[in-house]
Amino acid sequence: MDKRPIGVFDSGVGGLTVVKQVMKVLPNEDIIYFGDTARVPYGSKSKETVKKFSSQIIRFLITKEVKAIIIACNTVSSNCYEELTEEFDIPIIEVVGPGVSSCVSITKNKKVGVIGTEATIRSKAYEKKLKAIDSEISVYSKACPLFVPIAEEGLGESEIAVLTAKEYLKELVQMNIDCIILGCTHYPLLKSCIAKVVGENVKIVDPAMATAQKMKSFLKENNMLNDKKGGDYCFYASDVADNFDSICTTVLNRIYKAKQADIEKY
Amino acid sequence: MDKRPIGVFDSGVGGLTVVKQVMKVLPNEDIIYFGDTARVPYGSKSKETVKKFSSQIIRFLITKEVKAIIIACNTVSSNCYEELTEEFDIPIIEVVGPGVSSCVSITKNKKVGVIGTEATIRSKAYEKKLKAIDSEISVYSKACPLFVPIAEEGLGESEIAVLTAKEYLKELVQMNIDCIILGCTHYPLLKSCIAKVVGENVKIVDPAMATAQKMKSFLKENNMLNDKKGGDYCFYASDVADNFDSICTTVLNRIYKAKQADIEKY
């Protein structure tokens, strides 16, 4: 048994969609969340910059004595996971592998769509992992960089969101995919809009649930589950702006006040 | 006469629209540009974070021995200009004052629109300066946060841009404004789309030209103009990603390769 908290981090507030699943799947675990709201977004930035920012965050979380870390951010998971596991001794779980496993068990026609930030799509991480499991799977990828600001603006269900989704997803729809992976933590905030555009025959895969399940299995296998009742949650952000509160309310149905952390010092 | 370069900085690549005007108005001046592409955008972040980032950039530019600095970024100009002039001895010129002066000389019906990032609009900097010059001017302000990612995506003339502009600008249009200030360096990249939505009777004011003129007057009055022929240009960015090249080509009609600067150290 291990009473230390789990660390979860993201480029910004999108990772709260992963926190939500961890709260459900592991209700007795304490969580320390860090959102890099001062430097969000990561998806348009280079691998070197994303790696540097992520290392700073992991060093910060280690000072909070976490027992394991979830990289909620797809851009970090798909670009820097290997380097980060080499750099740090602490157990780290990322979101791409669990998302891929879910998708493989769902697709029937083996035509899969993947959407994410520019950096996630450029890395081909989803494509490589899908093909490694089943080389017959055809993967159609599309970067959708406007989805993050649309979600942060609270416009996830607006006419602008629908038009933008139609523009981004038209080629995927033509490819007759039966499954689409939301390869960015912000995209669940546009889920109903994306569902409308891809149609009811396309299953939507959000890697968050499978990621939380993977953390549960890991903690169980290693006798690291917390045996107390209920979880304590602590939120940190590099910039404490208003939208943390509003997205927190949308995703977690209540406001958790974020504390500011000077991440550049780590 | 002063042969040192002028420093120009912005949250990202948008400030290149200001560099373009400085090149035109002051063709014999050398320019050192810094774009904070690793931490862009600033417009959704808090005043404290924007101030901290700006101070780091000014310290960086001072190491490059600039003789004066232009804050191309409206978010910085409208939120931190006074604090920065108190902190640093170097002459600093910002964009809000020049934009306001242009606008006051253009409006006839004294109904003015101002668009910018959330932080710029929240600061009320344009509104206060317009009212200080002419208290009869009515100011209608609107934050348009999706315009920055649309510009960075190269979608400034797309159907998505037009629909977004219609959504953001509908109230301003109803107010019968005769003049609109582009209170963000990215917005000139959506100029034709904005013009279409506001109609031909509304004059569009880009503060960049008046800002370059102000720098020219300042250098002339203080005998600080450079007397050589032609200018040398040097570009730095905190993250060197692909879109620096593409926006450089769009704005300046050629690629200037940006060097990477580790801004967090300053």
C-alpha cells in the first residue's frame, strides 16, 4: 500500500478530462495536477521545447512526492515519452498506448481516424502503435489545431465548432472509418460536435478511461494502491487565469482553486 | 547618430507585421526581433505572467545592445507598459498610443470599434486612451481569441475565418462604428476577411504604421538615427517551429531564419 498521490500533468486545462476518469476509476487515490497554463498550447511547438517543459513539470511533481505520473497530454506522450522515462526513475504512464488498445478492440473494418495537435500527428505515434499491433489497420490522421482554442473559448458546441469540424474531418469521413481516436485532451470538450460530423456509425475513442485503467492495473500489480477512503485533490497551474475555473466546472462539475507554481525554476 | 539596432518583440510571429512597417519607415535601421514562440499566446494569460515574460525579453534585447525597443504586442502594451518603463531605463515605444492617435484622426461619427485578445480588451487600455483624447468618442470593444490561431493556421481568408469574424463582430457592426482598431499584431493577417464583415464604410486602423512613425520621430529628435544605407535584420525565437518561416514569407515576402534563444534564462 502506498499513500502517496498520483501526479497528472497537461499543457493546460485539457488534462482535467483525464483527471475526471482517474477520479472515477481510482476513487481512493490522491491526485496532484499540474497544468502549464502559462505556456499552453504545446501542440504547435517543437519537440525540444515540449521535452524541456515536460522535464520541468516532472521535476516539480517529484518535489510533491508523487508515486507515479500520468502524462495526460497527447503531444508530450507522442513526442517525448521514451526520453522522459529514460531521464526519470519514477513510473510514468502515457495516453497513446491505452488509446490504441481501446481502438484496436473496437474497430471492425480496420479503418481508423486519429485527430490531434500538429505535433501529435507529425510524430506518427498513434499510427506506429496501431500498425505494430495490427499491420492490416489503415490509419487516417488529421491535425486539428483550432479545436484547442475553440474548447478553451467554451465554443465546443457552437456553429463555428461544427463548421471547423466539417472542414477538418471531411477527408476522414470519406475514408469510411468506423472509429476515431480523440488524440488530444481538449477534444472531449467538442465530442458532441465531432459525433455530429462523423455520424453515428463512427465510434469515438477517448484514451482517458483506458489510461486511468492502466494506472489502476499498474498500482495493483505493484501493491501501490491507496487503502484509505476517498481522494484528496490538489491543482497547480503556471498561470492562474479565469478559464481554469470555468473549464474545471465544465469537466469536474465543481471549482477546484488552482495554486500557482513557478515552473521555470524546476 | 547611433548605429545600434532597434529591438522589436512580440508574443510570437504576429509582430512581424510591425517589423514590416519599421523596415518601410526606417529603412536604414538594423532590427533585432524576438518572438516568444515557445510561450505564445499571451492574450489568454494573466497580467503577472505577461509582465514576467516581457521583462525576460527586454533583458535579452538589452544584451543585444539595442538603442530602443518597440513592444509590438498589444497584450503587453496594454497591460504592462508603465511597469516596464519603470523597470528599465531604455526607451520603449508601445502600440496602443499610436493606434489611438491614428483612430482619433480618422473617425467622423466618433463611434469606434476595438478588437484584440482577452487580456487587451480586459485592460481597457484603448478605451481609456481614446476617451482621454476625446471624451465624446464611444468605444465598442470585443475580444476575438480565435483570430490568433486562425492567423497562425494560415486560415485568414478561409470560410471559417469569415464565419468566426461574423460571430465576433456582429455587435460592433450594429453599433454603426466608422472605424475599427486592429488591437493585435496577428489581425492584419485577417484584414480582408474583417473588411468584408464590417463593410466598406468602416475604416480599418492597424497601429503598426503609426508605431513605426513614432519610433522615427523619437530617434530623429534624439539624434539617434542610423546614417548608413540599408538595414540588417536578425530574428530570434524561443521555439523555432515551421510556422515562423511560413508567416515570415507571408508578411515580409521572404524567409529570415530565426535563431533560438533560451529566454527563461534572462
